[in-house]
Amino acid sequence: MTSAPRNALKTLSQVLGIIALAFLLGMVAHKGHADISVLAGKYSGGELWMEVARYFVANLAGGGGSASK
């Protein structure tokens, strides 16, 4: 295999990797926005940020806390 096709394949895989990463980050941002929107509908002011923190910690621990409960 010559250098040109190898470089083209390398560039193509980098582009596909960047697109996949952008897609995953978009999904995470969308999920975060949806969850915070649900919490904002249920709580206001200081209570909202306490619930966001509680939800975040529950999800870090693998509890699968749901904003829709």
C-alpha cells in the first residue's frame, strides 16, 4: 500500500471519529437539557439547584435517577 491511500484512510477515519464524537456529545447535551427542563418544571429557585445536584450525584453513582419520577 502506498503512502497516499494510507493517508487518505487515516484522514477518513479521523473525520468519522470526529463526527461520531460530535454526535455523542450532542446526545449527552440533549439528555441533560431535557432532564433539567423536567426538573425546572417541578422545582423553582434554590430547590431547583438542590434537585439538579441530587440528580447528578444519583446518576454518577449509577442509581439511574430519573427526572421524570
